Amino acid sequence: MSTEATQAASATHTKPPLTLVQIVVATSVGNALEWFDIAIYAFFAVYIGKQFFPASNEMASMLLTFGTFGASYLVRPLGGMVLGAYADRRGRKAALMASVSLMMLGTAMIALMPGYARIGLLAPVGVFVARLIQGFSAGGEFGASTAMLVEHAPHRRGFVASWQFATQGLATLLAATFGFALAQLLPAAALADWGWRVPFFCGLLIGPVGLYLRGFLEDAPGFTDEVRTQTPVREVFARQKRMLAVSIGALTVSTSVQYLLQYIPTFAMRELHLPAAMGFAATMVSGVILTLVTPFAGHLSDRIGRRKQMAAVAALFVLTAYPAFSYTVTHISTFALFALCGWFALLKAIYFGALPALMSEVFPPATRSTGLSIGYNVGVTIFGGFTPAIVTALLSVTGDKSAPSLYLILTATISLGALASMSRIKIAANGYPNQA
């Protein structure tokens, strides 16, 4: 074959570069699957508890269900270290392909697992193992995908990285829509018996789409040209401890309110005695707000600065959390529940639209995925995954239906402290951090 023919054949098989929109979609689809699975487990916790964690009383069953939900987060930091380091050594694309494959496996296990009445203790053990797999997978998803996005659009970090969290809102909306539709269409007995499995099976459809789309991704030149380290985990813990602590603290309120919103359907049924459909509908409102507002919040952070924007919102959480809950539990109505979810979702969208870009700017490219993954997953594990269990325990111990607000105030205060301390870490124009 002639040289000209060889070059022509090569050009024919060369993949055209993806547009920024295609990169955002391909990168964010795995994050959507992760949060869809998290949301449907939380939304259908009452039914999952009866299927896999039967107990002598409802409170014990719920604690076991949410305990399993939270325990899976204990492996997320491990997943973050393993898959985050893999992304820094082998590339963002390789880690993203691995994480979505593992997430599909965990989802399939929960969808297909027989209940306690059929296989006894194997049922809760199987669900626990599935959640561990999902937790390990999710541990590497955020760091690799956020790094991929900000490295492809370094001058629009806030906007492009915000789609990471906008897809969380979309996943929450989709999960809540499933809950609302199933609660309306199915008899209560059918929903408790098999209806809750439907969204898990539908979630499995997202996985193959994610694998296909991510097959077209390529790592950004800014990362491929970087001198890489073979020990990114050691580098983060040895030389970037302050950056790690700040990223965890900044995340705290964002992750706590995310899981608090996912607890709302259970809260509405158990504490407010409202119909199940109303709890799901209120969460649908929050999903719409998170999906639509978050990208605008990311764009805003590119213009006015991330710390200023996030600190103002964290202060509003401190000031309004208890009054918002107090009004809801003393004026029980669909309107009050919708207003509670809508207010918290609006604040969260403005806060976490800026968050992923801020966290990515704390770490240099050579350890960015590892630092993001460890910081994100330690924060989510400590302050997010156990939120439903903590809130359930607070309600039980205090007898105050406004008690969930106390946890939200605590986490917002921690985030305010982290944002204040960030002034000691100088972020250069190119995004490389220097410790002051």
C-alpha cells in the first residue's frame, strides 16, 4: 500500500475529537448512575427494610436498613484511594470505565436478591456486599470524572464541573419520579413486594450507555503532558494534608443536605404521616431545582469567586435550618413539605455548583484525582452516608421532629470553618495550589 493510501486509511479510522458537550455527557453519566442507585435505596428504605431486615419493631428495621446504607460508605475512601490513584497513574478514562462497570454489578445484585423470607440471612448479607461494591465503585467516580472535566475546560472550571452535581439532581428527580409513579400506580402490597425493584432494573440500563459513551473519551492534554507520580496516595498524605482537610470540610454541608433530602420520603411517611406519594413529589421538586440551578451556580462561581458564594450559602443554612424544620412539623401540609425541600435544594444548588471546581483547584494535576477522591469520599462517608441513620437516631432520642436541622447546622458550621481556612492555601491562576 502506498504512503498516501496508508495515511488516508489512518485518517479514516482516527476518531474526531469530542465537543465539550459530549465530554460532559460521557463523563457525567456514571455519576448519574451512582446517585440514582443511592437515591432509590434511600427512597425505598421502608420497603427494603421489610424485605431484607425484618425486626421486632419498625425503628430497629429502619436502623438496620440505613446502617447498611451507611456502612457501604466505609469502603468509599478505599475505592477513592485505589481508583483515584489508578486514574492518576493510568489515566482518567481507564478509571471511569472501571467504576461504571462495578456500579452495574452492585445494582444488579440488589435488583435480583431474594428476600429474607426466601433465603434467610443470605439476603441481608447479599445486600450488604452489593452496597460495598457500589461504595467502592463510587469512591473513584467523583475524582476521575471531575478531573476529566476541569482539565478539558480549565478556564470554565466552575461551569463544567458543576454538571457533576447537576446530574445528582437529575438522578434524584428520576428516582423520585419512579417513587411517585409507583406509589400512585401500584397497590401498597405490590409496591412492598416487588414494585420497589423496578427502578433498580431501570438503573441497570444507564450502565451500558455509560460504558459506550466513555469509550470515546480521551484524557486532556493538560493531564497527559503532566509529569506523573507513581505514588499519588503517599504524595497526598505526606505533602497535601492541609489541602485534603480543607476539601473535606468544604464538602461537609453539601453532602449532609443531599442525604437529608433523600431521607425526606421516609420522614414524610414516618414523622409527618403524609402519603408516600407526597414525600416523593416533594423530592421531585428538589431534583428539578438541583438540576436546573446548579450549572448557573457553577457559572456564577467563575465570575464572583467560589469561596464568597459558598460561605454566604453555608451561613444561610445555619440561620434557616431550624426555623424551616420547625415550621414544617408544626404546620404539617403538602405545601410546607414542598417549601422545606425547595428551600434546602436551592441553597444546596448554589453551594455545590461551585464545590467541585473549588476542590479540583486545591490539588495539582499529578495528584488531582487521588486528592479529590480521598477528600470527597472521606467527607461523604463521615458526614453523608450515615446522615439517615443519625437523623433517625436524633428523632428517637430527642423526640423532637425538628431534630434533623441540628445536624445540618453542625455540618454548615464545619464548612464555614473550612472555607475560612482556605485563605491559607493560595490558588495560582493556572490552578496549581501553593501552601501559604
